[in-house]
Amino acid sequence: MLRIFLLAVALCTAQLTFSQKSPIDYVNPFIGTSNYGTTNPGAQVPQGLMNVSPFNVMGSDLNPFDKDARWWSTPYEFNNKYFTGFSHVNLSGVGCPDMGSLLLMATTGILNVDYKQYGSTYENEAASPGYYTNFLTKYKVKTEASATTRVGISRFTFPKGESNILLNLGEGLTNETGGTLRFVNDTEIEGSKLLGSFCYVNNQAVYPIYFVMRLNKKPKTRGYWKFQRSGEAWENDWNKDAGKYKIFTNYYDALSGDDLGAFFSFETVENEQIEVKIAVSFVSVKNARENLDAEQPKAGFDTILAAAKKRWTEDLSKIEIEGGNEDQRTVFYTALYHALIHPNILQDVNGEYPAMENRAIKHTDGNRYTVFSLWDTYRNVQPLMSLLFPDRQTEMIRSMIAMYKENGWMPKWELYSRESYTMDGDPAIPVIVDAWMKGIRDYDIDAAYEAFLKSAQTTDSSNKIRPDNADYVKLGYVPLREPFDNSVSHAIEYYVADWNLSQLANSLGKKSDASLFAARAKGYKNYYSKEFGTFRPILPDGNFFTPFDPLLGANFEPNHGFHEGNAWNYTFAVPHDIAGLVKLMGGEKNFVNKLQETFDKGYFDVTNEPDMLYPHVFSEISGQEWRTQKLVKSILDEHFTNSPGGIPGNDDTGTMSTWALMNMMGVYPFCPGRPDYTVVTPVFDKVTIHLDRKYHGGDGQVVIKRKAEESGDYIKRIVIDGKIWKSYKIPHDQLINSKEIVIVTGNRK
């Protein structure tokens, strides 16, 4: 009897502990910081421009992953141990290096400005939304970081003695070099640094970041450093600074160069805390200072941190969950956290921002967003925004349309008002059409449609969105003109975009356009090879490429016609016409067997976008939905875990995280532009989604419940507001206007 009583007490205590925890308490920012997830545990607010991340990817053999020894795209790796400061304004989950600059470091003792020597190992590392901390073992200094939208704040707790704060302007993840510093007074410094050339696709896409840094204590001494290049031997005889860092202690005006920085030295007492604020702008130093004064005028670290946590709590509470285990709840809320890092607010507090490409200073009364990794996010992140934050989605779309008005083209993979032209397709189309079809329409759709027609119909070299559009328009496919030109991947994305364009055209009453683009969207059939049962590159003469290996391209090796994947990863990537693909492959039985083969033989690649929809393709075939349910559960259990390696590959600005998040909820957006969700087995007993009544109407929330009748994880029936739902698809309008969706699970019949 006593054992039963104690068990009951334990269960009640566990339930009480769970009920007392807020969604923010389940976020583990270290998920995705290994296994090439390329997230970072830095401090940030939702959609904030500023991210303050620990920078531990340079300067020591203690780091197995070094930015200067290999291709590296993130400021932090969990297994590295050598810290060289906090970097400001960082990208999350990307596969190419950029940003990660303005490195702020605390040291003690004699001043040393060489990062290979001043870096330190660390311990007592911890992070939560809006906060990061560690303890530098070399210096006995506690470091902490938090942020507002445009301003980072760091707090360093020093031991007694001589202490230093360093700003390294020469290093970072960016591919560009060059910067300028200028002391304003004893406690403030301003300047700029050149960034850009993301992924090296467009090496002209560079941009300056402007900053103002302010300390809350006057230093004992201050100055600059700059690395002096070596000359000929005779020059070095008289120039004793050649090949060394030159320290400037009696010059405070502007200093420019590639490898330079500023230092502040103090005499500190035991446990003395010094706070440092760094504000940024992509317009001007003046605006950076205005951002600092507006967002962090007097408030200290603890106040800023509390405000950041409040914002995260509000956003993460848009979804409430019950059930599941501790790790599953952590994976879920961390995924939502990652989905809310990008895109970012770009405009300064005065509303100014740099116009797309021409950099003219523009003004907005709303939010202007940046960091549009659209090839990734059109698949699920933007649909998630439509569901949870339609107001933000609206402003993101307005930002995209404004980019067209400023530059003449929609964005593709935009960073800070420059176009990188990274990845494939015409991804702005499915982003906006998907929102339009879900009733989110408060923007200039005529301008958007005009932009879509331009990229879909322009066939000369000015069209960098669809660089091979002349072939595509003329032939209905893109032939392989160079050995590794990604021709099939380009065309597959064009088909998805054109199908979406046909849906929009039909919605706008443009019937002839709708027919034209709907027909174009079926051009994928040209690539189907009966010999291999997969898509296959086509040569300029119309013949299939030979010799052909459908597995070539696995593990990101160079491949004929396919980008970041192989034929198996792209063959089923036509969500807009699965019925047509089924017919092309000889009927449902052959189709299902071929698709199942991708999983049985290990050809499915969970780490990348092209085939992330494959598990859900089965649910397009009546009677095969159980395969989706089985595969999704297996993938979630195996690849999405509460660990640093808990994201399978690049998170791609939240795309991989959103795949996990929405599948764990029980609904997943299969095809952009088709306003419905595929129902899968929820991980949790109850999911409450809080909706925006301005956009969604209804009761302001929808509840998804899982009711287990048996031990199995297969869906037996779906009940919506007390009525049997005879489909494994739920339209968007049905979802947002329902009160309760019950998914009954059990064993497979």
C-alpha cells in the first residue's frame, strides 16, 4: 500500500513539475550545434536582427572544426573548446559562411591581441532563449550575452587585477575583409565592416555593417591594434612593426584595414562586472547609435534578459502541448525556437533600411524583413508562419514585393538587401501563392503577379532567377549543357513554381495564364527514364545522358544534372502532380514499390530538402497512408533528438526543425499552393494552437488530440468537432475553423 502511495505521489509531483514549466524552459539551444546542424546557442529575440553567439571555430588545435582549415559556416560547434569571443549578427543553420563578425572578447593580465593566443577554453556553459553564458578557465572570467532586436549586450564578471575587453574587427565567418574603427570617447567606439559573398555564387553581393559599441565603465587605457604586413628584408630592418600587431595608444581617430581591432584595459576589483553594448545597422553609424539609444538607453543586463525571455515566452506559447516525454517536449519547443530565428527585421528604429541591390535609403512604417532562404523555407517554414503568425507572414511578403519594386526581381536567397542567387528555382512564387490560397492577402498581389510573370517569361541573360529559362520555355525542360549544371534540379523547382503560378492565375481570373503554366508544370515527365525508373538528365540533342548512375550525387558529391542530391532524391519531388507521376510509373502498385525502395535501400536523404516530402507522398495514395505514419515516427525517433547532433544536417534557417515540429503536431503542409495539411500521428496527447482572430476568425484556437485505443501508432480514424472526417487531408480553412480534431490511433489492421 505504501508503494502505491509513493508511486502516486511521484506521478503527481512529475505532473506538477510539467505543468509548472513554461515552453521556454523546454528549449535547448545546443540542439543542432553538432552533426552539421550549424545552429548556434547565441542570444537573440524572435526574428531579431541581432544574434550574439559564442565564437569557437578558430585559433587552436583544440577545435576539431576550424573555419580556416575547412569549409565552415557557423560561429559555434559543440565539440570545439577554444573561445575567442562573442560574434554579432549570425546566421542559423546555413551551409555557407558569412556574417559572424564584431568579435568581443574579455581577457585578463598583459594585453595580447593575437586571437591564437588570447583565446581560452571554457566551462559551465549554459544557454536558453535570449541568454548564453560560459566561464573562461584561462582568465577566470564569467561571460554572459543577451539581446534586443538590433542591439547585443554582454556582461563580463572579472577577477581582481588588470582586465581587458577586445573588439576584433579583422576576423569572422565572412568571406570579405576590411573595416574601419573610430573612438568617439573613452567608452564608445563606432565603425563598419564589409561582409558578403555568401556561398560565392554572386561575389558582388557585399554590404557594410555599421556599429556602435558602448561600455558602462571608463577604461584605464584604450587604443587600437593593426597587423602590419611584412616587406622586403631591408624594409623590415627599419620597420620593427613589420609582420606584427602594432599597438596604437596615442591615436584615436579613424583607423582602417583588414586585420585590426580596439582594446579597453581596466583595473578591476574581485567580481566586478562590466557591460558592453553593440548596436548595428545596415544603413549608417548614426542609425546604429539611434538603435542603441532607443532599445537599450539605460537598462542593464538583467532587464534586457528579462525582456528577451518575455518575448520568447509569448511566441513559444502560441502552441501548448500535453503528453510526450521530456525529450520530445524539448525537441518540439526547440524546433519552434529555431523556426523563429529567421527571417529577421532589417529596418532601424527610425524605419530606414537599404533598398534591394541599389542600397538607397528607404523608409517603412511596418517591418522590413531580410534573410530569405526561400528554396528551403517555402516548403514548411513560411506555411508555419501563415498558421501561427499570419501578421508576420504578411509583412514578410510585403518585404518580398518591395524588393521587386526596388530591384525588378523577386528575392531568391536574399541577405541584407543583396541577392546571392544561391540554390535553385523561383521560390518566391510558392511562398506567396501558398499564403494567398490560405486567405492571407493584405499585400499588392498585382505587383507580385507582375514579378512572377517576369521571372517565368524572361528568356534573356537578365533573368538570374531562372538562368536557363530560354531552354525551359522552348523545350519544356532544361538540358544538361555543362557536366555539373544542376539542370534537372532547376527544372523540378520551375515546375513547382509554375504550378503555383497557375493556381494564382486561376484565382485572379487569368484563365489563359492558368492553362499555360499548368501545362508547363507537367514538363517533369520529359525527364522520366523507364530504364531506371527515375528522372534522368537530357542532353541538348534530346537524348538521355549516358552513362547514367541514378545514385551519383549521394553525400553531396558532384553530379550530372542534380543539385545536393541524386536522381532518387528528386524523382518524387513533384508534389503538385503525384497523380501524373503515378500514371507515368505504371500505376499505383509500381509507384508505391518504387517509392518504398528509396527507404528500404537507404536512398532517402533526411538531411536535405528535395526529398523531405517523400514520407508524405504515400498519403497521396489511398490505402498507403500507414506508410507515412510509420516513416514519420521512425525518422523523428532516430534523427531528431535532444542532443547537440539532434538535427540531421543543416537546419537551413529552421526548415529541418519545422519538418519535425509540424509532424510532431500531427499536420504537415505537403504541397505549397495547395491549402491543406497531411494528417500524421501526433507525438503528443494534446496540441493547442492559438490562432490570430484577425486572420483566422473562429474561436482563436484549435485543439488536436490523440486518443490511443490500442498500443499501435497508426491512425484508425479522424474526428473533427464530433464528426468522422473521411480523409487524411485537412484543408487550411477547416483546420483554423475547427474546435477539436481527434486523431484516434491503434494497431494497423
